[in-house]
Amino acid sequence: MIPKINIQELIGNHVSPYIYNSKTFEAGKTPIYYSGPYWDNKETEAAIDTFLNGKWITAGEKVYKFEKEFSKKFNTKHSHMVNSGSSANLILISALKKRFNWNDDDEIIVSPVGFATTISVLYQNRLKPVFVDIEWDTLNFDVNQIENKITPKTKAIFVSPVLGNPPDIDQLLEIATKYNLQLVGDNCDSLGSKWGDKYLSDYYVAYSNSFYPAHHISTGEGGMVCTNDDELKKIFVSLSWWGRDCYCIGSANLLPCGTCGNRFDKWLENYDGIIDHKYVFSEMGYNLKPLDLQGAIGLEQLLKLNEIEANRKNSNKVISKIFLDNIPGLRVPKVLDKADPCWFGTPFICEEEGLKHKLVTYLETNKIQTRNYFAGNILLHPGYSFLDDFKKYPEANKVLDKVFFIGAAPHYTKEVFNYIEDVIKKF
């Protein structure tokens, strides 16, 4: 019998390269990343222990437990883990199309500014993205323009809050109710953000999450699709598990008769013989399963979530003040009265021509990492230009010239803030 490995002895005292402290941070030498995994020994030990001593390599008991704990935390009946946030968006839209009988060329309202895989999954499902230009208060799509874009083919509004800062959710709900539309969330940048006393995700029929290293919690790679709808959950599982009809998970996977009690039966309409339900395919699906060690990491990350949320909000507050106090011609997006963002980053809008390029160059030279507001207008990019004419969205076209963000990371320390302030005062 192979003895169980002592994981703590194996890895020693591991510290994430993204975690700063007074001993490891050297001003001007240590890069200030815009984000990164907020991990310590707990995540590393859980991952290695599950890999070496777990019962299953791919999604198993740890993933299942992570899904259950995630659902508890975010008041959601069903959570289903996949291998990335982009995969979560793909499964989300694919499942919604089937569940609500959307037709090819039906229309989904979306912002032209954001991450590419918020848009690509619509086209990949033969749906038409209908773009609404942004407004400059929150940088989200202009909710006041949405009704002008609605047609008899419109089926949903796909909300992707800017770095966790939402548009007017009340107004979106009114529009969705008036026109019988589904409100769907790309929640990848918005984990923990609230509207009123509820999480943003409480307002969506279904939503996606990302656990990429830059996001609020990280499992290395990974994502989650969530809903309160029982039928949607079944479709989530089928699509991400090769499209098979079987829904057995956990210990039920090992039962000779499965969860349904008749695993071996006449499952195919046009075949009179007996077939194993595990090899009946009701969808054209994918294999988007995560590893079980990612579920183990996710469980540890959930235990840190309250701390991560508080630290991100503080980082955004401190960094915003440093920049606004010292650089004329700069402002931050507005936070609406009922909004309580859990910030993915700290965004800035440059009102003076050329300021963004000068400031970004200066920050990068001083080892303070920056990012564009993602793609800017996605229609400017060669892979997406065929979807619509970028000239119809004049406000979105200004984003690459005016908007950037730096971190609101949970692991910034007083030493990091002091260095950022010293650099900014010298700009």
C-alpha cells in the first residue's frame, strides 16, 4: 500500500508571488501586478493533496462540494463548474437558447465594449448581438437607448458590468418585464457586487463567473454557470459533459443502475436494443470539465472571499484618491446610488487628449501594471468587425483613447500604496 504523502512537508512554506509584504516588496523593483491569485499555503496544499490523494482527477467530489458552497454563498439553487469563464459564457448562452426556444438570428442586447467572449458566444450560437453604445457616467451600455434597439426578435439583455460597477438594474428590470425579455449576467468581473441589498446575480435568470487568476477568486483557470432554473441546470451539465443525456454525478456515477434506476435500457427511439445511458447524447456538446484539484482550491478561496471583497473595495478607494488628488484632467466612473461594486480593477477616464498614453507609459515604466478597458469597441477588431459598423457607436470608439485601469487587488499593502503615491506625485 502506498503511504499517504504529507503535503505540508512536501511544499514547505509557499507564498504566492502576487502577495506583497514589507519584506518582499522593493519600491521600484517589485512589479505591481493589476491582479493575481490571493493564495497562500491553503490553496497549494489543497490542490496537491487532491491531485495525489483524491479519488478522481477530473471533476469529482471537490468540484461538487465547491459548487454547493458557491450556491450557498450567492443564494443560487444550481452552480455548475466548467474549465473557464469563457466556457461558462458559452454554456450559458447555449443553454438559454435551448431552454427558451430561441431561434437562429434572434437578438441579444449587449455592450460593444467589454471582453471578447461576451460577444463571440452569441455569434457561435447563431444569435445576433445588438449593440447599444456606452454612456460616460458608468461606462456601461446606455440603458436609455435600449428600448430603441428592441424588435420582435429580441430575447434577452446580456449585462456585463464594467469592472464590477453595474448599470441601473432597476431600469433594466423594468425594460425586461415590459418586453418579456430575459436578464442574463456576464458576472465574470462582478463577483460580490450588489444592487440594493442583493447580489447582482440575484437579478439574472442565469449568469457566468470566471476564476481566472486576475478575478475575484481564482482556481487557476475555471468558471461557473449558475441559475435557479432546474431545466437550465440539466442543459448546463449535458452541454459541458460531451452532450450526454446522463446526469449522474458523484457516487451515483458508480452505481450499476445510475441515479435514474435504469441506466441500461431502451433509451433510443430508433434502436430497439439496450444501451448504456452514459452513451446517449441529447445535445451536441463539449468537454469543458475542470479538474478536481480546482474545486479544492475554490473551496479555500470561498473561505477568503469576505476578506478579498473588503480588500478590493479598499484598494479601489485608496488608489482612486491618490490619482484624483494629484493628476488634473482625470476622473473615475460614477457609482449609482444603489450600486455597491466589488471592484475588479480601478478605472480612470482621461479627459485631456493624450493623457492616457502618457500616463500609461509612465506607470508601466515604473512597474505599475495597467490594462485597457479590455477591447474598447469590439467592432474595431478584425475578428468582430463583420458584426456591425463601428462608426455607429461613437462613444465606444473613444474608449481606447480615454480609459484604462490599474489594480484593485486584494493583496496590496501600505508599502504598495505608498509607492504608487510617490510615483504619481512625480508625474
